[in-house]
Amino acid sequence: MLERPNMNEYHPYFERYLELVPDKGLQDILKKQQKTTINLLSNITSEQAEYQYEEKKWRLKEVVGHMADVERVLSYHLLVIARGDTVSFTPFDKDLFMTNANFRQLDFKDILSDFTIVRQCTSSLISSLLEDSWIRTGTVLNHPITARALAYIIAGHELHHQTIIKERYLINNNLDSMEKGN
């Protein structure tokens, strides 16, 4: 079973994500999260996916695209570190990624499908790793990071955005009744 990473296994910036993740059963947590996110968003119309709760904030569809992008990047980091490479990753610019993404032109259902595929790939990677892979270390944000910390960060990042979607997009977009199944 994958144990929760110690605080010395990641940059303090990531604590905001790690603190959201329950202590046990990371693989089950990732699978449940995927179902929760898909259930949360599966009835969103294309028009509703264009909602921004504030000017200059991302549209709902862009948030979901961002979630998939970040998971791809973090999964790549996890793979490289788990395989024994001690590379130092430079930070990526989420706003640059958004500027160069075409989420605004994509259908929301396609973005949601892409997110599902990315999560399936992450889950497959995590389930395939050997026990000693989890404590291998690389560098992110000029700080040592382990493969297991990255796995927990992936889970925490999604939980972080689930909360934002519920609190800032669904309720403000009059979609809170959809979330409850009404």
C-alpha cells in the first residue's frame, strides 16, 4: 500500500494539495475522484461550460482542460523519477499552457473525455510501479520530490479543482441543482 509522503519529499507549495488527500488507498481515491468529477460535470451543456465566474478567470471547460494538462505533466514527472532518473524539472507556466491550448474551440464533452483518458493512464502507471519506485527522488521547484509525493499531488490537485468547480462554477452558474440530481 502506498503511504502518504513525508513533508521532506516535496516542496511546501504542494502541501495545499496534499492536505486534501485522505491517508489511505490512493489508487481507490484516484478512481473515486474520476467518477466524482465525471458525475459532477457530465450534464453540463456546451453553453454552461463557457461560464466564467469572474472576468479574466478561466471558463469551466478551461479548468477541466487545465486539470488534464497538469495531470499529464505531473504523471510524466512521476514516470521519469520512478524509473530512476534524477532529473530536475523546471516549473511549467500554467497560463502559458492555457494560452497555447485550444480548449475554447473544443467541445466540452471532448475535454471531459480527454480528462478521463489522462486519469486512466495515470492510474495504469501508478498500479504498475514497483515498491522501491515510490521513494525515488527527482527535483521539482528546486526541491527534492519523490514519486509517491507526485502521486498524492495529482490526487490533491483534482480535489482542489473539484472544490473550485462546485463553489465558483456550479453554484454561480445556477448548476447546483444539477449536482444534486434535481
